[in-house]
Amino acid sequence: MPAKRPHHRARSREPHFGLRLGVFLAVVVLVVGVAFWLLRPPPSSQSADLTVTMTMAGFQPGRLTIPAGQPIAVRLVNPDSRFHTDGGGVHQFAIPDLGIDVRVQPESAMVVQLPAAQPGTYAFYCDVCCGGKESPTMQGAIVVG
Ligand SMILES: [Cu+2]
């Protein structure tokens, strides 16, 4: 009758056991890391119907046309750096008649949901930089129709 071989003990005495464990742990860390990276919340990649870029030069485009009676998602992109002395690179997107008033931090983007609106022209502005909302550079309009 053959003697029972102590498998586990023999394995743990293998000279490369520590190396294998190290490789295994490295793979686990890599897989978990990739999983977290893939599952990270996308802060600026939300889908939007329109994109408005806001800089010290103004809003681009400064005039938007959207359909009446349906909500619209607008992606606001602020490529300005925080080293701007004028407002620290922050831009505002305010549409008083639609109850919208958000600020976009420097070198970032956000998606703002415009509510369904009646046909008409709705002014928007940034009051942070460039002399405030009276400055023609930081004004625009949304034409709902
Ligand atoms: Cu501004």
C-alpha cells in the first residue's frame, strides 16, 4: 500500500512558492485596480445635446437654438486655467428666466439640464469675470422655438 503523500507540505516547500504568491497578489491588485478604474464615475463624459465652451473671450456658441417643450442637456466646458486673475478662471452660466445658475470650475466641464421651456429668447450671462454681466463678452441667448 503506497504511503500517503503530503501534497500541501510538499508544495509549500517549493523554492518558488513565495515568487508565485507575489505574482498572484500582483495580478489581483492589477485586476482590482483596473475594475475600479473602469467603474469610476465619469465626471465630464455625461451625454449632452449641446456643448457650450466658456472662456474669457465669451461663450461659444453665444446663441443656441433649442426646441420648445422638451428638456435639453447642455455640456458646459471651461478650458480656462485657475491662474486667471479675473475670477480665478471660474465661469458662470446663469439663465434667470429658466432658474439656472451654475458655476463651472477652471479646466473642467459639467452637464446642466435645461427645463422644458416655452418659445422665446432667454438671455444667459457670466457675472464672474470680464466686468460682470453687463459686459457684452459674457452674454448669450437661448432661442427656444
Ligand atoms: Cu466668465
